[in-house]
Amino acid sequence: MTPSDEGSDEGSDEGTAGLAAYRTVLALPGVAALTAVSFLARIAPSAAAITLTLHVVLTLGHGYAAAGLVGAASTIGMAVGAPLLGRLVDRRGLRTMLSLTLCAEAVFWTVAPWLSYPALLVGAFLGGLLGMPVYSVVRQSLGAMVPAQHRRPAFALDSMSVEMSYIIGPAVGTLLALQLATSTAMWIVGAGWVASGVALWLLNPPTRAPETAGAARPGPVREWLDLRLLGALLATTAAVVLIFGTEISMIAGLQTSGQAAAIAVVNAVWCISSLTGGFLYGAARRSPSLFVLVAAMGVATLLVAAAGPWWSYALLLVPAGLLCAPSLAASSEAVSGLAPEHARGLVTGLHGSAITVGAAISTPVAGLLIDVGSPAVAVITVGLAGITVAGVAALLARRGARLRRQNAPQVASIGVGPSVGSQPI
């Protein structure tokens, strides 16, 4: 029995599968518009990191280590800011949060090209802290707009949208930085980010399910931030560690073996595999639990250690790629199902922080393993770590579900929202 089996089967969708599942989701009020806007809104954020990196290296004249520090400062800011901004959405509404972050984005991207390196480090942290959390906003709105039985295809679409934005965004950022001045590229990326925020402000998707408008507020944080949610967040971080660790190991493996020209081809195969896996996940009637998906991706990642020629990298990345988008979609679905409506923004922000922390951990650790060992050592270590953490997360969730059942009468008496207790992971 997986941890998801320990909850009820409420929310499972046995009647809709295949393309019909996606048609049903897109027919829900507001979902198609949010899906379109969210895809366009993610291109600028996905282009931001490479644009900042090239600005530090090409314009400010620093090395890639210095550029990495700017990225780290921004990442730390985002990890801290996402839950706080989510809490602001819970208390004051989406438009209040968007108004604040839009002003912050406009100021940062306007002045960033003129900042010295030390000032850019501070600005990157503040920009991340008050940066518009596009990904969290979209996931929170999907959780509020889409009934539980349709969330799998909804979050699969969202995961595929993220995959597409990371194919397009970095390429656009690189092209702008190399063909134009990096300062001009930064202004264009900033303008795109602000335009995305304006589009979301005008769309103003709901962040809380309408039927819960008059529901009692949930109890203290400890009543809903339980072992099940912690397990889901830990599994989310493990999935991101696997993805980013695999990416840097693949790049290093091809570069050190004189096959750098094939990086784009191999990455494209990996991305297409992820898109395919995401589509199949959303179209399925049932799917494995989040923990099984992450552990399976860890096992599939181990295969990449045997790669040598570029074509072997492409082939061996397919199994892991097929599990990338499903794992991230399953994590969004699990966290959404465990979030009480009045704290949905905070919980979605914590989910965003779990993703950010995974990215922040994996890249330097995998890089160190590559330097002291080899790309194969890095892949094996990352894969084993992913499997181990997925197992620990599953045990936490299983324990949390057991405690939840034992304490169900007491929990019900203090008024915790029913959505927290009824959704399986």
C-alpha cells in the first residue's frame, strides 16, 4: 500500500481519461484563460536567470562564480519571500500582492543594468524577496478553481507549461543578451515580467474555492502543517534535486568529453520526454503516488551514469525525462489537496520554496561532486539521494495519515477545513 492509499479515494477521477480529461479541465470556467496567460507569464521569469548571468559576465566583467552568487542571492530571496507573499494573498487578496510585487519588479529591472556588482547582489536578493511569484499564483489558482477530481490533468497541463517556458525563455534571454546589450536585454525581460503581472492582475483568478467563502477558518498552523504536508514538500525538493542535478551532470559530461555541441540536442530529447510523461500522467485514470514517482525518477537517473557518447545520453535520459513532469505535477496536486482554503497561498508559497530550495541545493552539490569525482559520480549520488529522500518522505506521509485518522474526532471538533483531511497524497 502506498501512502496515498492510506487516505480516502475521494477526489480520484475514474470516469475521465485521455484527451477527454484535458477537455473537461479546459472547459471549466476561467481555466483556459489562466492556462494561456500563465504560459506567456512564465517566459520572462525563465529568461531572467540567464540574462542576469550574462550581464555579470559580459558587461560587469566578473566570472561565472560571481554570476552564480547573484543567482543564489535571488534564489534565497525567492525562497524566503514565496510563503510571505502567499500569506499576503490569503489575507489581502491577489491584486494587493500583485500591486506590491509589480512595483518591486519595475524598480529592480529598471535600475539593475546600472548597478555595480555589490549593489546587484543586494538588489537580486530584494528582487527575489519581492519578486512576483508567477508559479505559485498559478498553482494556487488552479487549486481553487479546479475540483479535486480534475486536478491531475490540470496540474499536468501546468507542469507541461513550465517545461515549455524553460525551453523558450532561456533561449530568448540568451539571444537578447548576445545580439543586444545585456542592459537592453534586462529591460526587455523586466518589461515582460511586468506585463505578465498586469495580465494576471486583470485576469484576477480566484485564489480560494467559492464554496468555502463562509467556511470556518482553520486551526493553528500545527493543525494543518502536519507530517503529510511535510512529506509532500520533502518529496518535491527531492524531485527538483534530481532534475537539476541530472542537468548539470549531463552538461558537464558532454562538455568534458568534447561533445558540447550536442548539449542542445540531448536537452531537447529530455524535455520532449518530460512533456510526453506529463501528458500521459494527466490523461491517466489513476497514477502512482508522488513518492513512487520520485523514487522511480531516482532509479531512472542512475541509468544516466552509464552514458558516454552523446546519443547514449539522449537515450538514457528518456526514462528519467518521462517522470520529470509527472513528479512535479503530482507534487502540486498533493500539496493542493492538503492546503486549507484560508491558508492556500501560504501553503502554495511553501511549495514554491521547496522547489527553490531543491534547485539551490542540487546545482552546487552536483558541481562539487563533478569536480572531485566525475559526472557519473554526481549522477549516482543524486539518484541515490532522491530515492532515499522519497522513501523518508513516504514514511512521514504514512505516519501523518495514521495520526490524522487517530485524531480525526479531535480535529473535527476544532474546525479544521474538511479539504485538509479528505484528500489523499
